[in-house]
Amino acid sequence: MKILVYKWKAYTYADVCETFERLGHTLVIMEDKPVSYDEDPVVESRVFNQIMQEKCDFVFSMNYFAMLTKVCEKADIPYVIWTCDSPLISMYHENVFSPKNYFFIFDWMNYQEFKGMGVEHIWYLPLAVNTERIDYLLSRGALSAYAHEIAFVGSLYEKNSYDSLRKKLPEYLRGYFDAAIWAQQCISGGNILEEMLNVDVLEQLQQHFQLEKSKGSFSDLGLIFATTVLGFKTAAEQRHRALVELSKKYSVTMYSNSDASHLLRVENRGSIDYWSGMPKVFRASKINLNITIPNIKSGLPLRIWDVLGSKGFLLTNFQAEIPRYFKHKEDLVCFESLQEMTELVEYYLKHEDERSRIAENGWKKVKELHTYEERIRKIFATVFTEAS
């Protein structure tokens, strides 16, 4: 088949495209940056012309672009979407209900939400990892420069909009939102932020927070504020507290382009390349820390798959979908509080054999069951069974 791949800011594209080609498909790749996710007549025209000229069988993208639904309707071909962010605000759009869309959602709760709305073609599909690529990289060159006691790779979300907005809010809303952020940090494997935004709170919030959305969007104030404001602030607090707590007793190294100057005991080595550097950190470090942003309600973020695929030892906050695929203390290790996190760090730093065994088990499991080839074959089998 010939596939038009629309690329846009996702680490997974290279592995997806390599898998498409390994399975014998031909790719037409476009990277035109749209003015907006839902409408850009110039880009839409270019995509449509490419489809017609190349005689493409379907369009594929990581995450959703409502404008591509219109193009695929006009071209009368399927539009296949695999999400890697959640919730994906661009999906809260009237075009989501088109029968030309074929959605594969990595977060089970987000999948259930849209299925409940009546989206016709939608399935649950977790993310994946390319262990062959990572194994090849790690077989070439020494890893000693990346060996750390505890490593964290990711953003601190220190540039979140809540900090600037908070100063403008009345005392009641400040207190309410501060309490919501704190309550969310006390819950592992669930998200309560949107539920805490009741009608009274939202009516008051409208006076201080401007909701901007396209004409086709049906996202609301509760969704946007819970995700883009409270969710990011909660993640900032969670990660800051975890790193501070660990650095009191242990050597902690982070790789991030965030400003970590306030974390006096944490060594920040700056950003690291996803392809050439990050797997080396995961393999060489004794403990790799994952703290999932609460916006991902139940799913497993790409970082979990990447650590396991690098044969790294993973210590992660609990997510509801982890037991579907992995066993606690056999393939990875989960924590549900800061206290439990520090206790587990102390234990596993002293038990190298157990760490190595767990990392080996996690790697073997993703290598066998959670490859891009397995996921892409499932996409093809689903789409072209439904479309026939």
C-alpha cells in the first residue's frame, strides 16, 4: 500500500515509518506546518494533491488533525490516527465523528470517553518500543558517561500558566485550585482535576480565564483548564517534590531543558537527544524515574516503553493500565506515594541482582509482545477489516 504520512512533533514517527516500510509499504511523507489543527486551506490543498498524484491508499498521523479528516473525505480514503498525547484537545472537534477516521487511542479512559460519545471507528492501542534499534545503538560504544545512581529525563513544567494566573484569582479560587492540585498529588493512577471543577467554580473562573477554541471545537472550559493549567501545574509540583526528596539522600541526575536552578542538589545535564543519548541513560543508570503527568489518566506514556526497551530498571508512579502488561517487582517497580518511592529507591540501590533481573524481564517482555510491528499489524488488520 501507499501511505501518506503527515509528520508533526512526535518521537514515534521514525519507528512507525521504518515499520511501514519493513512491512512492504511505500511512504509519501509531508511535514507542512498548518496554521491550525482544524483548518488550513493551503496545507489541505497540498495534502489532497499529493494523495491524488501519488494515488495513496490512506493517510496516517500520530495525533489528530481535524483538517485531514476533510481532505480524506474529499479523497474518499481512510484517515488513520494513533495518539501519543492524552487528552488530545484537537480530538474534541466536530470532525471526529466522520466515518473516514480510524482512531487508535493509547489511553483506555480517553478511548472509553470518545467511544461513549459515539465515535464510529475507535480502538484502544497502547504505545510501543523498537528494541532492535535501541539494542543496536547500545552495542556500539561505552556507556560509562551515562551511569547515574538515579536518573530522571523529562520536563519540570516550571513554565506553566497557573503560576501567572494564580496572582489574578480571588482568594477563594486560589485556595480551591491549590487544594485540587494538592489532592491530585495524593492520588496515584487516577485523575480528579476535571471532576473538581463544578458549575459554581467554572462560573467564577470564566471571569478570569479566557477560553479560546476554533468554531468546530466542542472542548469546554473544564477540560481545557483541568488539562492545560491544573494538569501541568500538578506535574510540576509532583516532579519537584520527588526530586527534592530523593536528592536529600541520593545522587540524582536529570536531563532536561527546564530551569532546575532551584534544585540545588540535583545535577541537570540539559536536554539529551531522544535517539542517540536517552537509551544510554536508561541502560546505564541504576534507577530510572518516571512520573506520569496526570493528564494521562490511565495510559502508559512513551517514557515507560523507552526505559524498558533500553533494558533499564524502571521506578514509576502507578498507572491503572500497568497491570495489563507488566508485573510489579517483576518487570518494573511502582510507587504510590513519595514515602514509598524513597523506600523503594533505598531497597533497590542495595539489591543490584534484583534490579538487573527486573530490568531483564521488562526488556524481554516488550521485545516479545510490544513492538511497533505488532502494533502496526493490528492497525492494518482492524482498518481494512472495517473498511471492506
